Amino acid sequence: MKPLLITIDGPAGAGKTTVSRAVADHLSYTYVDTGALYRAIAVAAKDAGISTEDDGGLEALSRTLSLDFAKTEAGTRLLLNGTDITDRIRTPDISMGASRISARPVIRKYLLNLQRRLGKGRRVVFEGRDMGTVVFPQADIKFFLHADLKVRAARRFEESRGKTAAQDFDTVEKEMTLRDQQDSSRSIAPLKPAEDAVIIDSTALSVEEVVKQIISHIHQKFGPP
């Protein structure tokens, strides 16, 4: 099988992160969580006191940033200017900040170039919201995961349990609804499936079942490894 560039898009809670990691592991590919890159910039903007609507400030900030993924015994970690921020990027306020920042043209331009550089060698699984529609319209194969809102909210709620910033289910569901609206209605790169994407509803499927479907589609199109 030739080296592939694979994209997996979808809304929050659809299972993109877990599924994308598993697909990359199965194929021995590199996994790139593009949502984490937007979250990293949200962290940097918060620390610098820059508004998510301040395009001039965000553009200047982006010129000072170095974003890297590092593989460690604890898994893949996200580094912002050499500092591990992996545990900071999954809080509700950073999630909403990342959604707002993702609509800013200056940040999308900055990350578009970065993401395309990361994809040059192929053998990569890119997870995000506009990987198949904007960043890699010529990807070898594209997938779009979605699921019922309440199921997605329940998954996110379970992830947050036991954490310091744990939220009640109703709050998680309301924030996810708002995030969906922001991501789907923005004028720049709105969340939607690519016309040639394979759409998978993960509502009633386990991670293993979704991964099996994706690998099956890949093998049907490109043959066995």
C-alpha cells in the first residue's frame, strides 16, 4: 500500500481523537491532532492577555510560537515554546477559546502552512474539523465522524469526571451545542464533511468498530498493507 495522507474530521465528542490515534497506530503512521494546535494558541493568547478577536495581537503572537509534538513514555505530548502544555489544553475555557480563535483568518493562515508542512511526507493521520475540506482537499482518503449530540455530550462528561474542573452533564451539553454552532456557522472553513468523505455515525459503535470500518475502507480503496 502506498504512503497515504488520511484525514478524520468531525464535531467534538464524535470519537475523532481516540479513533485517529488507533488508526495511526494500526498503520504505524504519525498522528497529528490539529485541534490541539488551536488549543495551544488559545493557551498562549490567554497567558499573554490577548483577546481571541484581536487579529493584530494574534498575528504578532503567532510569530513568537514554536509548536511541537513529542513522543514520550507517557504518550504524545504537546510543547509550546518548549513547555509541555498537554494537560492545560482540555479545559472548557480553552476549548471555547480554541473555537473562537479557529475562526480568525490570521491563525488559520499560520496553522495552514504548519499543517501542510507536517503532511508532506504522508504516512500521516490528521484529525480536525477542516482537514478534508480546506487543509488537505487532495488527501488520499477522508473520513467524517459524527454522533448524536447527547451521546457526544455523555462521552465528554465521562471524560471530565474526577477532574478538578469537572462539569455537570447539562453544562457539558450546552457548551457542546454552542461549540457546534460556532464551528458550523463560521464563514471561514465551517465544520462540514468533504464531498468525497466517508461518513461514519459512531453513535452506537465502539471505538474498535469505528477503527475496523476505517481500516476496511482504506484496504478496499488501496489494497492490503
